[in-house]
Amino acid sequence: MKSRLASLLALSTVLLAGCQPPAPVCPTPTGARQYLAEPPAQAPPGPSPLPAQVVIGGRTLHVDKVVAGPLCNDTWSGTVYVTCDVQVLEWKDRPTFLKDCNLVIEPGTVVYVAAHNDAAYYNGCSCHTGVDVTP
């Protein structure tokens, strides 16, 4: 009876450990956040970025573009990964830091966002642009 109880307790501990929220993908910022003062100029179109590989949830995923640094004027398609070190415009009341940017996200694009624990977004970034994209 004692061994059964000990086994049940050990199994419960293992199962409950799996229910913990995942550790954040991005480290907690230290010091003041760095924001863009104004939207950066749109860069002239260059060669298409080479596909890359990122690890999400322990799985290697092939992405068409990795976004780091200033996030504003760009065109995304395919599968895009937004890293922890992007810089955005500062926002005051609502997180609409893409409102004055010319960010085009092609239909069917999947955007993984490190700052949101690598969550996948399939319908653009309307919560950050202030534009409602629902039909």
C-alpha cells in the first residue's frame, strides 16, 4: 500500500511539473527599453532573404525571414520569425506601435513572435496597427 501511494505521489509530481507555464522566450529587459524615435525610412528592395532555421518549442522550424532591429517599414510573406531584439515605436495608451509604419503582411503569412513566447499569428498585426482587419 505504501509503495502504491509513493508511486502515485511521484506520478502526480511529474504530471504537475508538466503543467507549469513555459519559461519566457525573451529575457526580462533590464534598464530602460530602447524605442525608435520615428519610423525608419523604407529600405530599397534588396535580394530576398535566405531561409533560416529557428528553434521553437524544441522543434526546428524553417522560416522565410528573421526580423531583428527596427520593426516598421517592410513586407512579410511566408513564415516570419520576430526576434526578441526588435525595436518599435513607443506607444502611450495602446500598443499601436505599428500605426505610422508601412508594414505589409501578405495573406497567408504566419508570424512567430518571440516576445509572445513564440506564439504564431495568422491574421497580421492589427492589434498593433490600430486597423481592424476582420471582414
